Amino acid sequence: MAEDKKRGEESVEDGGPGLIYMPFVVNEELLDKLRLLSYETEFIKPLNMKNLSRHYFAIATNPGEQFFMFTSLAAWLLRTAGKDFEQPQEYDDPNATVSSIIAEVKKYNYSVDFPPSKLKQGAGEHCLYVLDRLADEALKATNFRWARPEYPEEEMEEENIVEDDAELTLNKVEDNIFGVHEDEEFEDDEPMMDLEGLSKLNQKNDLKSKPEEIMESTTDAADWKMEVERVLPQLKVTIRTDNKDWRVHVEQMHQHKEGIESSLTETKSYLDKLHDEITRTLEKISSREKYINNQLEHHLVEFRGAQDSLAETKERYRQASGGVTERSRLLAEVTEELEKIKMEMDDRGSSMTDGAPLVKIKQAITQLKKENTQMDIRMGVVEHILLQAKLKDKTSQNKQVHTAPTTASY
């Protein structure tokens, strides 16, 4: 498991320039840990998400999607580590979600010396730091232990050399002389025979096999030559070269050295010629440049003077344009006020010369007269009705008065 490290130790200032690419390495290690936790079946499939790439959290591509993936993965790792942490939703408050994740990381005694806003990006070294620590804790909770690496044994490529039955090799010759195999000699740790011992052994064999009388050949010379010509192609000795032999490498080094030296002499002559041509060309260019500078010196002086006068003219124009702008603004304000006054004067003049209000007044007076006449008529009608009512009351009262004595007399 990776040990807890402070974020300050991972800064570029304390290390070399290779630490710029450290997030990519950490992302790959995190992906290996997630595969050990079976995140494809436990995390990806239930949420219907895509598999993470090797550098998903190392490069910021889509902050919203990466932040949701970061919070969801952190919540799953916390649940795998035995914590009761709810699955975050897309519409949750990001500040609250990030604060709760940092609080859980601090409970594992990991130092978090960066602001929570760094995690809201969803990618970067800070997000990888949090996920890597949570993955370590999840592996601890599942009782996972890293085993020692087993390196595959490298098999040496054996040279398949087809040997003829009649072909003799140098190793076979030595085996016949020494009587033992080379591998057996190394296994038994027996001393190897040197040249002096070999010569003594050959002398002893010669003495034993030396005949007492001179042997005379009975074979015809022509038949002997024909037999020699027949078996001569088969009597060859091949020496298998070992690629690990230092003598082969030394010989190759000498060959390469000779090739480099021969190529260097030829190349050096070409380079010297090229150097001389470049030097002459540079000298011509510098002399031509000096000539052009001398010829155009007075033009350059005139050009500098024209540039200075242009700068002064531009400055005066800027100052004058500033005054014109201010006066234009004042003119616009005065014009606006004048337009308002003209509009008010037009309204008042039209109201004074227009007879429409007088006509309206006359019409109103006529209407009032009509209404007064109608009211007078209505008042007369009402008075007439009241008078008739009073007369009826009087007649009724008189009748009652005259009828009362008559009834009393009876």
C-alpha cells in the first residue's frame, strides 16, 4: 500500500521536472487498484457508466461529468471500506459533497492541505490524491495483500544448427580428446587439461600405438587420391560462435571503430569545405550589410525625424480630439434641451390658437340649458301632481265633514 505523503512533497519545486507527469502515473496505479476491487461489476454496471480511461482524472475535459464520476467513485470506495456514505446525486450541493468526502479522508489520518474548491474541478492531482488514498483503504478493508512479483525466466534462444553425420565440430573433437562433456566438467568441478597435459597425453598414446616394424602401404596411390577427393568435403570443422563471447564484441568494436574513422575522414573534409563556404558567405553578408547601412544612413535619419514628428502630431490630435469630444457632448445636451423647449412652445401655441376648447364649452352650455329645461318641465309636472293630490285630499276631507252631522242627526 502507498504510504501517506504530504502534498507539499509532491510539488515540482521539491522534485525534478518529471513530477509534471506524476498525475498520469498515479491515474494508472489507481485504475489497477480499482480493477483489483472489481469496479467494473460493482460500480460501473449498476450505475450504467463508461469504463474509465487510463488518464481520465489526469486531464480536465468535462468538469461536470468528471466531478460526478469523482464523487460517485469516492462514495463507492468509502462504502467498500466499510463507511456508511450515501450515493451523491447530480443536483446535490457540490460544496457539501466535497466537504463530507474530505471529512472521511481526514478520519483515516491523511493530511489534506489544499482547499476543497480544488476537488470541484473533478480532475487533477488533488482528486487523484483523494481517490488513491480511498482505494488503499478499500483494499485494506478487503484484506488484500500485494504479493512479491514473479519474474518470468528468460529462455536463451538456442541456435538450431543442422549438423551432418560426417561433419566434425570443434566441440566434438575436444570431447573425443578429453573423454568427458564440457557440462560434466563444470558440474564435477574437475580441473581442465591444459596444453602441456594434452601434449604429454599425445606422447603416451604415440608410444603405445607405435609399431615395432615399419608399416608399408599396399593401397594404390590413384585409389588413395580418389578416396581423399571423395571424403574431403565431409572432413570440415565448423566453429559455432557464441554471441556472449567478449572476443566477438571486441572484434565488432574494432570493425566499427575502423568504419567510423574512415567515415570521419571523408565526412570531415566535406564539413571543412562546408564550414569554409559558410564563413565566406557570412563575411559577404556582413560586408554587404555594412555597405547598405552606410548608403541608407541619411534615409534612416530622415525616417526617424519623420517618426518623431508623426508622434508629436498624433499627440496634438489626441488632445484636440479630446476637446472636440467634450464640446460635442455639451452641444448634444444643449440641443436636447432646445428641442424640449420648442416642443413645449408648440404645445402652448396650438392650445392658444385652437378654438376647439371654446366650441366644447359652448356645447357644454347648450347641453346644460337643455338639461335645465328638462328639469323645469319635470318640476312642473311634479308640482301639478302634488297639487292634484292635495285637492283630492281636501275634497275627501270635506265629504267626510258633511257626512258626519247627517249621520248624527239620524
